[in-house]
Amino acid sequence: DAGVIQSPRHEVTEMGQEVTLRCKPISGHNSLFWYRQTMMRGLELLIYFNNNVPIDDSGMPEDRFSAKMPNASFSTLKIQPSEPRDSAVYFCASSLQGAVGYTFGSGTRLTVV
Amino acid sequence: KNEVEQSPQNLTAQEGEFITINCSYSVGISALHWLQQHPGGGIVSLFMLSSGKKKHGRLIATINIQEKQSSLHITASHPRDSAVYICAVASGSGNTGKLIFGQGTTLQVKP
């Protein structure tokens, strides 16, 4: 298995633009998580899905952020419109209920200028 | 006060030294995770534990549920162990619950 695959690895965009981050979880995993990492706040959960259903989105900063999981093999995190304070590394992780540990993707480094 | 606290924040050791990183938490948990993040940024799950002790190679993780405290030990440390070590607690059921993270411990092992 190639692990959790995120794209793009790096994204630089101008303030106000729409940004879409993508994640392909490990095949067979039924939980998917979106995390954000900044120097100031460390790692924070944004949203997680169980069996493609959003379970907890309390970490989503505001309405500019939205996430979807249309099927078991794909999820997106969208920011519209983007702002400089959204600059961070966004990680996707997946897990299988009852199994040990999470698997993290390599992250997407987002810079909003 | 953060729900998950790690100490120390930064740690410098000489190769071969025994290293301990501590984690304390204030919420009810179903499991505790230790993660490793290398300078390149990737995050690797080292351990998930809900009781007792686990060992993998030179790494040992322990947890005391009553004290709400966990430790990560590295024996015979090596420069390649240099990384950020992050403690995280799962508030839901097993590993399908959301994680709450400590701020991380930056470890540098000098040759």
C-alpha cells in the first residue's frame, strides 16, 4: 500500500483564491482525519469522518472551510476564500477502527500570500 | 492550561544516552499515541497504548492511567532519533476518536 496520499505537496496562492486539498486514505481504512499544523498552535483536528460521514467538524475554523468525503477512497478540504492566516501544513490521516495507530499523509504545505 | 502537556519542550542529548519524554493529560481518554515528526515534516505513529507498556526496538512507551501520565523512553539514543516527538490523546473510541495533541518535544541527539 502506498500509504495515505495527499496532493498537492506544496501550494502557494493569493489571498482570496479558492484552495482545494486532496487526500486518498489507505484502502480499507474507515476513518479519515484532517489536521492543521502551525508554529503557534501545533497540530489541531479540523474534521474527521467515519465511514464517509462527518462525525466532528468542531475544529473547522469558520465557514470558509469545508470538507467532503464522497467515497471511501477520496476526501477534499476546501478553503474559499483563502487568507494569509490559513498558511499551515495540512495533514490527512486514516485509521481502521480497532486497529493500532494512525497513518498520516506527507502533508500539504499551504502558503497564502 | 493545555489538555495535553509535554516535558521537556526541547532536549539535547549525546549519542548513547537514555532519553525520557513525559506527557500528562487532563481529559478522559480511550488511548494515548506517541508520534514522531522528522525535519522533513512527515508524521509517523510510534505507539498507541491504553494501559501498561509497549516496546519497539529501542523505544519504550508507558502509561499510568490513574496518574494520567505517559512516558516515552529511547535507549542508546542515536543522531537519527533527532525529531519532534508528539504525545496525543484520543477522546473517542479507540483510535477512531479525534486526537488532542501536546506541543511536542524537540529532541536533538549529538554524535
